[in-house]
Amino acid sequence: MELDALFLSRLQFAFTIAYHIIFPSFTIGLAAYLAVLEGLWLKTRDETFKTLYLFWIKIFAISFGMGVVTGVVMSYQFGTNWSEFIRVTGGVIGPLLAYEVLTAFFLEASFLGVMLFGWKKVGEKLHFAATCLVAFGTAVSAFWILAANSWMQTPQGFEVMADGRYVATSFMQVIFNPSFPPRLAHMLLAAFLTTALVVGAASAWRLLRQPGQRESRYGLAMAVGMIAVTAPLQIMAGHWSGEVTRHHQPSKLAAMEGYWETRADQPFHVIAIPNRQTQSNDFSLTIPGVGNLIQNAPRDEVIPGLDQLPREDQPPVWLVFWSFRLMIGLGLLMLALGLGGAWRAWRGKLSDRRFLRFAVAMGPAGFVAVIAGWIVTEVGRQPWVVYGVLRTADAVSPVPAAAVMTSLITYVTVYAVVFTAGVLFIIRLIAEGPVKAAAEPIPSERAPGSALAAAPEEIPGDPS
């Protein structure tokens, strides 16, 4: 590929979104986990849940802040690198992004301060409500962002004006386009899995060093339970999303599965080496006759291959094919971790050291799978930025390649220093374990007989 403005702009956006997606995919699930921990503490008064909450809220605060910063950087690129995309699709995409700010971002911003700093300022019920609202806000944010991105995958509910701009004719059709429901479910489940894997890895790491630590045993049990429930659901949501792709984005499906030939009774390529030059797979380990079955298509249904498209309309097959297999492989390992952990918990052997090492090794798996899934989604859509409607080459800003190269180098340098330091700090906090976080007493620990203890619900400053 030539290092022109188009390629460099795509590379820059891919770099920044890969960094960004790490944080929302973690904070969406972590906010929900914090709400569960605080709710369990309020219900049971078990100090273990309070200790876990105080530990993970520190990590949430850092991750949330870095997620906001990386998200702002991406929004700037719409104007600097993709101005034609905004000019053409702004009538459709613009309101969806505005709704995200007006609903989710304002909701999160309003209650995040209460959640982080409100222990000594508000009552415990209001603080719990703030935690729940922040968790709800992260899910609402995912709703609007995925609605906008899904419309780019399966556009509908718009018309093209005489000057080439797109305007929405039905925002209900724009929002609830065919790929939106399965992709929203897939992303939210991915966030819960990512968080559960990190919590499980952190808990297992501490148990390898302090086998009897109560907080880490609780954290591991909760993480394993979440993985055992969400991993099978994620596989089902992924299959649902694949069916939508088969009907609405056949070129992406062909790239995901390495289908060069249009035929019925497609095979399943377990592994392959796709070659775009020869329009074939140089090598493949294939299971004949099960491709249609996996796609939930009749055996005699013809599934289009890449031979239906001119070469310039084909997505980069090698990257999409292997990213898809990486995501699937990690999903199966998550399923094994969840079901195996549930079985061990039932047998009372959750602290087996081999299982703990497996849980630690799986800690980053959620992030890798999310990035791989976004590669499949976004690269598989190429060469379209709005599938079948607007080419990526027609959406780029009219800027020189040198300017894009300069900004790309700047982003890489700044991210490498600032955000790597942030991630390393988070890892250090996780390695220290949850007990150290309990050294800071929460405001409900009042001196016996104090005036504040007399009527807790009538005093706004008392969280008890």
C-alpha cells in the first residue's frame, strides 16, 4: 500500500480506536461490577464486598479517565482526517453522536463525581444510586455509538440529497438497523467478559501468593460465575451477528471464512493462508460440507464468494480471516475457563494452582478478542466506510500525506508514553491486591455514640 493520505488516515484511526476500545470495553463491565459489589455490601454488610469496591473503584477511575481522553481524540479525527465523511453523512451520524453526549455523557459526568468522592458527602442509598446511574450511563453510551457504527455497516432510513449529502428519513430505521441488535448484545457481553477476565486474573494472581485471602476468593468466584454465564451467551450473540452479516454483508462473510468461490455446501476452513494475488488459499485445513451448517443456511443454498467482486471491492482477506479466528479461539478458551471454573467451584477446588495460572493467563484475553472483533467489523467492511454506499477513499479529508504522517507519529509517541504509563499503573494496583485499598476507612465508620449515628437516614452527610 502507498503511504498516501488515505492509508495513513486509516492507520491513524485504527491505532487510536484500538487504544480507545480497551478502556470502554473494561469500564462498561467494571461499572456494573461495582454496582453489584456495593449492592451486596448494602444488603449483607459483609466487609469483603466493601473492600473489593474500594479496590476496583480506583482502577475504574483511571480507566474511565483514559477512555474519555482517547474518545475525544477520535472525535477530533472526524474533522481533521475524515471531513468528507462528516460532510456527507453528518445529517445521519451527527444526531446519534449528539444523543450520546446529551444522554450518556451528561449522565456519567453528573454522577461520576458522587460515585468517586461522595462517600463523606451523601447517604449510602444516594451513593449506590450514583454508582448504578454511572453503570447505566456506560451502557447508554455503548447504545448510541453502536447505533451509529451499525448504520455504517447496514445503512437504511436515509436518502441522498442533490448535493450528495445524506439525510435521515426515519431515525427509528437509522438506529434500529439490521446489524444493531446483535452487535449491541455482542459488545455488552464482550465488556462483561473482559471485566470478569481481569477480575478473575487479579484474584487468581493474589491467591497464588496468599491462598487464604477472602477478598480474592470472593472476586474469583464472582468472575468465574460471570464467565460461565456470559461466554455461552456471547457465542450465541456472535452467531446471531454472523447470520446478519451473511444476509447484509456477504463480502465480509466471505473474507471471514476465506471463501473465494461462490458455491453451495461451503466448507469450513479451520486455518488457511488467503492469497489475494492468486484469489485462493495457498494452504487450508478444511472440514468439507459444514460451512453452510455453521452459517445456519440450508445445505443447497449458494453462499457468495469473493469471486463475485472485482478485486478493488474485496476487503483485506488475510487480516479479517485471522482476526476472526483469533476471536473465536479466545472465545472457546473463555468458555473452557468459565465452565471449568464453575465445575471446580461446585467441587470445592477453585483454588487449584493450575486453574489459577490459567485464569491469570486469560486476563488480557478479553481485550485481545475485542480488538480482533473490531478488526473483523471495520476492516471487513472495506473498501466502504458506509457499506455499499460511500467508499472510504471518498470520505478522507483533502490533506497532504505529510500532515497525516506528522500527526500519526505524534499520536504514537504520546500514547506510548502517557497511556502505557497509565496501563502499567493499573497493573501495579491490581498486583497489590484489594486488601491494601481497605486501609482508607469509608465514611460509614463513625465513632460509637456520635451525633451522626443517631438518625443516619435524616443526615445527608452520613452514608450509613
